[in-house]
Amino acid sequence: MFQKSSICVEAEHIDETVIPTIPDSTLFGPTVKSESSGPAGGAAMADSPAEQTACVAAHCQDSVTERLCAFLSDRVSERVTLKELSCFLGYSEKYASDVFQRYMGLPFSKHLKQLRLDKATSMLLEERHTITKIAESVGFSDAFAFSHFFKRAVGCSPTEYRRQQLRQADMA
């Protein structure tokens, strides 16, 4: 009757030991215990409930941030969408968007654009990469779309940026 999309099925195959799931309670007063917080876990227990909550919140936030970063870094060269992220997290698109902004500090689309821009600028410093190859590597279908994006974000074309950076490197 109901079939999961291939995106959802793919997300189920991620190794949960490396990328832990996000407990719903992390947004509304965490009550989830850390795996290492038991008596054999070796971690010291916090004294007050407030300290315990703060410790759990810090642990959950770190794992959430790591999980979100892993999801995006694996897909920076693809046309990743909020729908894919929501499926990956197992939440609605609105809730996944809220979770993303809370833990990453930026909306999903802005964070993705920044990741693509960072990767593109680092690749432009290496002359061996063509503009077309860089465009593909950061998730654009063609060099024109990438150049337009880059120029709006940086203020100059990728080729001009590369020339400026190489000139500065030669003078240093």
C-alpha cells in the first residue's frame, strides 16, 4: 500500500553506531540518558537534575550536529532537499527545518549554500580543477548556474576569484 521513497530507504542503511538517532526530547527538555552515563560507563553523574539535563543536552546537541553535518557533507555534490533531510531524520519537513536551524544556527538552505561556497572557493585555489568540474562537485548541473551563484555570493566570477587568489599567492 505505502512504499517508502528510495531516499527514505537509503537513510535506514546508515550505521547507527556512527551516527546516533536524534531523540525527540532533545528539543523539549532532554530525558534521554547517555550510553556512558550508567554505573559501568565511566562517566561521572551530575549532582542536580539541572546539571544532568545540561549534560544530556550537550551530548545530544553534539550528536545531532554531527549527524546533520555528516548528512550534508556526504551530499554537498548532490541536489539535496529539505524533504530528503526530513526523511533522513524521520520528521516532517517543518520539524526537520526547525531542528536543523536550532542545532546548526542557520536555515537549511543557507547552510547548504555556505558549504557549497566553501568547497568551491577551496577548489578554485587549485588550478587543476576546471570550473565545470567544480560546479559538478558542489551540486550544480552546469557551469553557468554555478557561476551565477558564485558571483551573487562573492561579487566576482569564479574565474576572476581564481585569478585574484593566485595573484595574491604569487605576491606573498
